[in-house]
Amino acid sequence: MSYYYKQEYISPSAIFARVREEPKSYFDSAIVDDSLFPIWTNDCLQKLGLAAYPIIPAVIFVENYQARLPDDFKYAREVWMCAKWEKDYQLPSSIYQQLTSSTIGLISSRLDAPDVFCDVSCNYPDIIQAIYKTTQQVALEFKKQYLLTPGNIDSACPKDLYCANYNSVAPNSYDIRDNKLVTTFECGPVYMLYYANSLDEGDVQLIPDELRQRNFIEAYLKQKVFEQVFNQTTDESFNQSQQKYIYYKKLADEAYILANTENRKEDVYRKQRKIRQTLARNRKYEIGF
């Protein structure tokens, strides 16, 4: 499993309330309303990319080559097959047992038994020796995990997303369609990391609890509010509305740059990997003494 930066997510209701209060006169006069706030919030999250969506692990079970995806599923990040294998293993050593018995006065001995071998010249020997060879077997049970290959890249692993399954060379593949995970194997558990559409109680997408991203969403909502005002004003107040719209659009663009820069920062695991790669880059040129 690859590493990823885990964020906390909150409801955008506090930002909605702040945006409604600051240009309150426009909302009181019903020039604009907040019905489009959830849609504009989704636009902000899509503009920020999948770094703004939570990553959730899940274990689903495939039956009859398909499994139902979680209700909040958006895109797949990693899909692992977790198979359980059982196999008999024959031990390399054997146990030998030798049995020697006399045929004189022994009525129960059978010379035609499959364990007894006698030369043609030997009719009824006085002593019979039988050697038994026993080979033991051990039942092994183990787990096997590997990344599944995307069957249809556009739906199973979109090209503009980070997806670890791009590097998979496994014989089994998966596809995502009709809110189902379709695989090339009949049954078994699958471990998945996926981007989720997490909603609050009002069915509004949750947002990252990070200052720069919250500021960008707030600035973008204000920009859209004054864009509505700008589109609905008369000629007398056209210049004033235009100046306000330009001002808030500038704030939204600057906030987006800060939020996007924050999303692109490397996490601690990538920094560690880069440090190790830098230290080992010229190691092949070292001369030992």
C-alpha cells in the first residue's frame, strides 16, 4: 500500500453562513440566494483535484466475478487482490520400516502378498523381509496479495489520477461499471483504497479542514455571488457591480494559487524517498579501498 497524506474533513456550513452574512443586503433583497452553494463547492473541490477528497480503505468480497462498490465511491486509487491458498507439500524425507518374519510353522503368512517379493528360484523361503516406505505430506495455507491490472483504464483508473495499479503486471484485471467492481476471478476478498464523496447531514460534500483551502472556497463563493449580482444589475449600477466582481475574482484566484500550492507539497514519506535516492545516486561511482 502506498503512503498518502491524511486530512481532516468538515462541513462547509460555516463558510456558507459567513458568505451569506457579509453581503447580507443582497440576500435580504433576494437578488441572490444560496441554492447553488453546494454546486459551487463541488466546483472548487474539482479544481483543487483529488487531494481535496478523502481516501478511505475498504474490503469488499467478489462473488460471481463482481462486487458492489461503497455508496460514497468516486474513483479507485488502489485495488489489491487478497487470495487465500491451500496446498499439499510432500516432505523430502521418508520413513523406512523393515519387517522380518519366519515362514516355518506360520500359517497366516501369505507369500502372494504385494509386500513380499521373491525370486523365481525361491519357492518358499524360510525368512520373509518386507520394507515399508512412508512419505508424509503437510498441508500449507498462505495468503497472496498483488495489485490488479486496470481492465478499462478510462473507468477503472482514470489517467489524470494517481493510481498504483498502472504498474501492475498481474494476470487478473478489474473494471468499474454500473457501481460494481468487475473482476476476472470468480470470488475472493479485495482490498481497495478509493476517493470518496463524503457528505454531511445536508448532503453537501465535506471539505478539507485546512486554512488555505477553506479560504479559497470562501473566496470562490463570494466571486460567484457577485457574478450573479453583476449579471442581474441594471445599467445604472453596472460599474459598481463590475468592480466588486473583479475584486472578488482576484481574491479567489490568489486563494486558489495558495491552496493548490499546499496540495502539491510533498509528504514526509516522499521526502524520505528522495533523500535516499539522492544519497544512492552516485554510489555506483564509489571506489572501494
